[in-house]
Amino acid sequence: MEQLLCGQEIPEIENVIAPGTEYDLTGGVLYFPVRHHSPVCSFHLQKAIKAYRPDCILIEGPENAQHLIPVLTHEETQPPLALYYAYQDKTGLISEKKEDYKCYYPFLDCSPELTALKEVDRKGIPARFIDLPYMEILAGTARNKGIRKEGEKQTYNDDYLLSRSRYFELLCERTGVREFEEFWEKYFEIQGLSVDTSVFVHQMLLYCGLSRLYTPREELAEDGCLLRERYMAEQIAGASGEYSRVLVVTGGFHTWGLGQLLEKREDGPGLRFKGTPVRLHKIDPALQSVYPMAYSMEAADALNGYASGMQSPGFYHQVWKRLEAGLEPEEVYEDTLLHFLASAGKQARGKEESVSAYDEICAFSMAKGLAALRGKKSPGIYELRDSALSSFVKGEYSISTDGALRILAELTTGTQTGKLCADAMRPPLLADFEKQCGQFGLKIHSTAEQQLTLEIFAKEKHLRLSRFLYQTKFLGCGFAR
Amino acid sequence: MDYKTELKPPVEARYREELEALQALDTDRKPLNWKLSPKAVRTFILGSREPLFWNGREIRIRKKYLGNDALVERCIITLAGSRGLMLVGEPGTAKTMLSELLSAAISGTSMNTIQGTAGTTEDMIKYSWNYALLLAKGPSREALVPSPLYVGMEQGILTRFEEITRTPAEIQDSLISVLSDKVLNVPELGEEGLLFAKAGFNVIGTANTRDKGVNEMSSALKRRFNFETVMPVRDVTLEKQIILNEVEELARENQIEMEPDEDVAEILASTYHELREGVSSMGHRIDRPSVVMSTAEAVSVYYQTMLTAYYYGDSRMDMGCLVQNLVGAVQKENGDDLEKLRGYFETVIRDKGGKEGGLWSSYYAARKYLR
């Protein structure tokens, strides 16, 4: 980042950070800008919580899921998880079509929000979701924008705000990276591990502020972004009156907006909200619902078109595991790469693709060489893919030779699915489904394909299982074919 | 050697200034015996935004390979390692050009090359003898005439092996032991006959994939290389840029004082792109000709038309001439291909001519030459 912001531009650029949002451990409110599912953000958030010792944590999330926080942090619950929000627009508040709306809010092991919630649970301090309830967000969003975008699976995370604009195309060109995700990995995920938390937060604020500057205000209004920030700012102001050290964890894009809407009170501690208060609609609570559910890495992968945050969650999950295990930041990525090269090689040999241990060695040394050539502190997922392409593919790269690469892609996406604790409230259909799977002994905690042979004329249990599978097929949920 | 009158000066001569400047200003670590560091090699091939100041002059490093920066980076790192580099792909995708650029930048010469043909023998790869001297004085290093592989190993420079898959399989396989053990044995010289490769030695191979007369590579040989597939250019704007760049250079080298015409380049790039992909810009399916529609070919067609305009015309590109040259390029193997080209003109070009007018209309009008 440093080379990009040198010279006379710096004083102007510093104005990009909204006043009051700078990383200040002595303030009554500490803003922590994050990118969803980012290991480096989780890494620094843990440090910030340790240093700041907040007595209340506010998290960006629709507040109608407040009561589910204990489920998310329960020790039996394992990510990947999601909160599933639904709203039945029977009164035509959103549009005269009176449709049903739904959206997912995924949580992975490396999600900063989950990290924050877990810390909260450990320390016994209150945590709150401070975003508008789901249906209010819908009501405040223009048709086919933001969370109401048609044709896409709806996720709550709005990371796209950070990566789609002319600014980023230029940025990518200047820094010699192929796309935004590579830029993010090089300068934040990898480089961010070796800087102090205050420096990291400063760079996040700069970056998010710049991306905000390049987004037209109308877009922000249509996306529902401004409305949500007003509501969140109101909540922050309220909490700052009640608690003396409030930590605010939101997507980095919003931090600037929040900073603009709040100012220090002259008549006491805490902040005052200077925007227009948000008036909520009166609705029948039965129309809105939210459930926790087990989720899968595959579903969370942005590459699958679900734009929920970072690509290849399986890869970053392994990075996070190593960070949690206490590995030195300089070693984390190399160790992760070794893990994937070895696993991919092993699986490839199982499927009779010819990948030898020597190929893995060459790939690893190529990844390190590429990282050095590209000025990256450690090799990341792009170097992993590049080195596998060079070393694992023998011959012209085509559908017949890319078996090993597809295996690698599956591994970096991840095959894990999560698990909820036993007493979590589930939608009844889902509860019955899990119960039946348990009765039949089906393994449902991995998204890897499994084959079953059933003797439906010989065994009654198999006949029932066959019927069950056909029932799921009828529902069109892709569980069985 | 004065390269000014040569038909095609080698890369190291054409870009001598850039290479000298890069070498003088290079401060990064170099692998043993490399003339430039990997970062500098990358800059040489991919260009640099800022000009270099050297010897009192401002030197701009042009981007010489357009299309895939990551590919170039991988090639550089492969060559610094223990495996060879094999560039494969369709004909006309700039594999040879990339191989020359890498060789010139890393070893300072792109001429240590073996041309693979069906008649390539082991002596053309490894070494042969000066028979007169051999008979007169017996076997000695003096009597040995090194071939490019021997030279590469002895001097620690890159050896280029063009069209490696055209050579018979047995000949290809003689590379296997050299690439694994990095040692060449000359039995006639006894103990002194063991040549250990010096640091800096490596092999860059190129192979066409879609062509007649191409043999399979054995798996044993494949394992000694990192393969990089060079794809045809997928982006029309990029293809247009490549045509313009190449033609500009050709014109400069041959003292043709004529500016390349961007609009004509765009039409040509669009034609080649659509015929290669098999789909028009409006999304309609097109019958693809069986002949390979490569970017190198497009450059040729453009340049020929340019020469005609310069020498025979009034230095303005003539669409009729362009189409005639296009026919020559397309009609190489199959009479059907000309039919497909005609069909393309009657549908896609007619629409474009109607919509855009101007040059596109003249292009469409020139279809009478599609015979």
C-alpha cells in the first residue's frame, strides 16, 4: 500500500477517513472495519478486543436475529453456519407482487463477526446486532438493487461494494495484480499479518474510504446502504450512552458512513446521532422469521456466484486454523500451501491422475518463486493455482488434462458443512430432515458426493430410505439424484 | 555484427538498449549466470510504466508480450528452477516470440536454438565431430563440434528447442537423461567426456498442438518439463493492439513510412476473433474455418496490405487488397473454408456494414474478391 500513497497525495487522502473513526484505544467507541470472512480481520479483531477490553460489542447484522446469538456461540455448534432470514410480503409493503423474500447471512470459522461473538461469550459481555430488521432493509432497498437483486442467491454480506468500481480496475493495473481479490490478498490478507493492529485498521479505513468516495451517492441510497447506516448509527449512539467502551464491528465500507452520522457530545460521554432517525414500519411479527442453519463451504464460496465475501473459503479456513494454532504469521501461508499441494496430489493419485511427489515439490518452490517475483510476502492462493497449473498439468491444458486442478479447486472451496447445537430452534422441516438422516445413518456433514446401494426389495429400511431420498428429490433441493 | 541489414535481427539486437539499461540498473538478486534478475526479465517482457534513465537517455521498456502476464511470470520462475519449460499451443500464438524474449533476457542470446524437424538427429542436438581433425589427431575437445544443447550446458545458457514434437520420438527421448542428471557423456573423450551442466542452463521447448506431423511426447520426457499452454488471444481489443504493435515494428524495421490504420486493424482483429471463436459479437453462431486463424496470421495479412498500399498505392489501406490477402490466408487447406468466409461476409459483415457504414461498408463491398 505504501508505494501507492506517497508524495503530495497523502494529505488529501487522509481526509478520506471520517473523523472519530480512527483506531483509538482510549475512546468510548472503537470502530473496527472488517471484510466478511477475512482471516486477517479476525486476527486483528482478536487483538483489538484484547487491547481495548470493550464492555459491549455491536455487530453489523439484522437485529431480528438477536435471540440467536447464543446458538451461534454454543460450544456444540460448528461453522459453516448461516442465519436464514425470511419475510412474507402479504401486505404488499415491498412491492405489489406480494412475494416471499429470503436471504442468508453466512458465518465461517474465520468470520470476524463470529470471532467477535465468541469473545463476547467467553467474557460474558453483551453483544448486539445493530442493523435494521430484515424486512426494513427490504423496504428501504430499491427494486433489483442490493439485497433485492433478482436472479442471485441472496446473501446479507455486501462486500461487492468494496470491489466493483473503476477505481479498483485502475488500482489492479497499477499494482500489477489480475483482479481485486488478488489485490486484497496481497496487501491485506498476507501483508496485514505482519503489521500492528493500529496500522492495519488505518489502512482498512483508507482503502474503504477511497472505495466509498468512488461510489455515487444515488447508488448508496438505492442499495439501502444509507438507511441502514442511519439506523446503525442510532444504535451506536444509544449504546455509547449506556456503556463506556463500545466496540463496533461492521463492514469497512460502512465505517465512513457511520462516522459522518455521529459526533462527540459536549454534555457528557458518548456520541450523539446527527442524522434523521429511522421510522420503522409496523408489521405482523409472524410474517418475519429467522432461523439458524448449518451451511456449507461450497455454498459460501463466492466463486459459485453467491458473492458472499471471499472466494475459496476452504483455503482461508486452513489459514485461519493455523493462525489460531499459533503459527508465526510468516509461516502460515507457506504451510497452508503445502497442505493443499500435498492433499491435491494425494487425491489426484487416488483418481489416477499422474501427479508425483516431485511435482508437488516443484510446485511449492515455484509458488515461493512467484511470490518473490510479485513482491508478495508469502505465496497465496493465486500462487497456489499458478504453481499447480505449471507443475501438475502435463501437456496442453484442456478438459482432459485438468483433473488435478479441479481437485485442487474443490479442496480450496472446501467440503465442510456445519452443525448446529442440539437445542437450536430449527424450521420444522429441517428438524425432521435431520432426524430422518440420523435414523438412516446418513453422513450429512460433508458436501462430498456419496454413493449408496439400496436393496429396496430385500430390506424394509432400505425401502423407506429410498422413499425418503425420492421425497428430497421431489423438493428439488439437490440432496439426492 | 551489423544487424541493420538483416531481415530479422535477433531479439537481443533489436532491444539492445533496453537490455543494457535494465542490466545496468538491476539491483535485485540474480540466479547464477543469469544476465538479469527475474524482476528485470519480467520488466523487459511486460514493460514498465516508468521510463528508465540510463546513459543520459530516457529509455521506455515497451510491453512486448500482451495477453497473459501471469504466464510470463510462471515461465521465468520455471526457468530458474530445475525443470525445463515447455510452451504448447496452437500455431501462431507467439510461443516462439516468448521463447526468444526469455532467452535474450536471461542468457543474452536467443540464437542457441535447435530447430526440430522430422529429420533431426542426435548430432544436431548434442554434438558432432570435425571428422578431418578427428581422423588426424584422434578424439579431443577440439575435434568436437558442439550443438546447441552442448553449448547450453557448457556455457550455462538457455537452449531453445523449437518444434520439439516434430522430431522423432527416439530423438526426443535422448533429452531425458540430460534433463534429469544434467550431465552429457561423450564416450570418445573418456574421462574428460563428462560434461556437467553449468548453472544457468535450462531448456525452453515449444510445440504446436494442432498440426500434422506432430509426434507424441513420452511421459518420461513430459515429467522433466513444466508445461505452459499459450492460448490464442481472447480479447478483441487486445488482438487489435497486438496487430498494431507488430505492424508498427515491422514497418519501422523495413523503413516503410506509413502509419498503421487503427480502424482497419479493428476490422481485421474483429474478423479473426469472431472466426476463431465461432460466435459473432451479436452472439450468433458462425461456422469456423478448419484452418487455424491465428493472430500472427492477422499481422501478416495486415502487413502485406500495408506493403501493397505503400509501394503500389497512395499509402492508404485498400479494403479490396485486404480481402484478397485474407483469402490467401484462409484458403490453405480446405475449399470449404472459403465458403465459410463467404458465409461470414454475407451475414455478419453485411449487418455491420449496414449499421456502421464507412469502412465496414467498403469491407463488405470487397466481398467480390472472395473467390
